[in-house]
Amino acid sequence: MSVVLLASFIVGCSQSGDKAEPRRQELHLATASLGGAFYPVGQSASNLVTKYSDNLSMLPVVSAGAIQNPRLVHAGEVDLGITNAYMAWLSVNAEAPYTERHDLLALGTIHASILHMVTLAGSPIESFDDLRGKRVAVGPAGGGTYGFLERLLEIHDMSIEDITPSYLSYTDGFTQLGDGNVDAALALAGFPTAAVMATLATQDLAFIELSEEKLAEVRERYPYYTLSELPKDVYRTEQDISVIGVNNMVIVRADMEEEQVFQIAQSIYGNMDEFRRNNAIARQIFPMQSLQLPIPLHPGSARYFQSLRPAAGD
């Protein structure tokens, strides 16, 4: 599956007086579908790399998301990719859905994603079991949302045949929810998510929560998932919502030049104040968590984060 390049700026050779600036090496960062958090976070990170690195520029590209991006990076179709910690681990260990070992390393952590399971206010859908026989927007094929859905179907003794899935971008999925063309929409993304906010502007929404029993079962079966509370003020819900999620990260090929990776890490994580001003979700990024990822850091990133350790201990 090809990726679609969305450029937020044009990089080239510009003239300053009689001197031409040297052309920068352009890198591509695979994100996800529009309407989620990966693309805007990737766009802000790319802008920082272009602004602060010596000779690199970076552009975000739209992709199918967390499952596809390790394949794209491994194949050399893009230079970097955003995925979640679980998919990164599966990809380097050749476990399903991957059939070969991917030669990838971590550049660093980003925000966590939570699974949004949303219907319209007043819908008869009040629990996950109520999705039986319903039309559900499940995110793009190959995206991380579908991987979560498969596991939730399993613990509810259901399969994909028990629902009518629509494989749509988050933007399209939540638009279809607002128009009444699907009964529920899912999105594995940081919060607030643009697609949810856009639908919330015209519709009252309700979140589908898992029971305490199922939340405990998710945690027991899949310890790489996280359990957390979505604050009620994010989407104007009556109370905090219990959600499942996963930490996200940026991956690179293991053979990427060390100095390039160091520059990228320094440009992004060394300018977190600017990152957080430009992207609200970046406020949920804690750079030193990069030292606790499930796959090893690239030597270039390891060198950058090692340089922060003395300051972090002050």
C-alpha cells in the first residue's frame, strides 16, 4: 500500500544575497490517517527537525498507521514511522501480524494513545456487547485500532463477523457517525482527537466503556496495554471515562546514520517547550520515558538521552 505525501512546507534551495543555502536531505515520517493524533504530532515534530537540524528536513506522510508503519520503515519506503510500543515489539520479533523480523530501533517516545469507542448520545449501545450486529467504523485497514478491536472481540467471545465493519479514516469514520451511517466509531489516538472534536461540535456523543471485569481481563491477558482515566473535561462527558491504551514511539531503521538520528532526537526532544506550544498532545510526551521502551534505542538516540541524564538528576 502506498503512502500519500502531505507537505506542510516546501524545502529547496533558496537564495540569500549571492549565496545559495545548501539543499537539505529530506526525510519522510509515516504517521496515520487524518483525524487522529499521529499526523499532527508528526507534523509538529517534522517542523522542529527542519527548523533545528543542521542539514535535514522532514515531512509527515499519511499511512494506514501503527501496524503498517514498521513495514514501511523496514522496506525503506519512509525514513521514520510512528507506531505503538506493542507493534514495535512484534515487528522486531517477527510475531503476528508480521511474518519477518524487521530491522528497527527506537528513536524515542511520544504520547500515549487511548481507544476511543464512541456512539451518539441516546444510542441503545451502552456496552461493548451491544455492538453485535451494528455498523462500526473501525479505522483504516492495517491501523492500530483494528488490532485493539480484535482483542476486545476475543474477550467478549465475538469475532469480526459479529459486527459490520467500515474501514475508514478517523475523520471519515466520525463523520459517518455524525451522519448516522454507522452506529459507532473507534479511534486509537491521543486526546483530544480532531475527528472526535469535529463530530462533538455538532452532535452529543456517548463513550462505550468496558466493564470492570473486562478491563481486568484486558490487563491480565495483554500487559503491554495501559488502563487510564479520560478526564471528563476533554470531551465534555458527565464523568471520567475508563479507557485502555498503549504508549507510542518513533522508529527508524537500525542502519540509519548515528549522527542523523542524534540530530533528529535533539531537534525534537531538545525543543519540547516549542513542541508543546504548537501541539496540545505533545504536553503528554515525557522524553525520558524513551529509556523504557520495549525495543532498544538507536545509538544516535541513546547518545542524545545519555547527554540529558546529568541534568535530569539535578
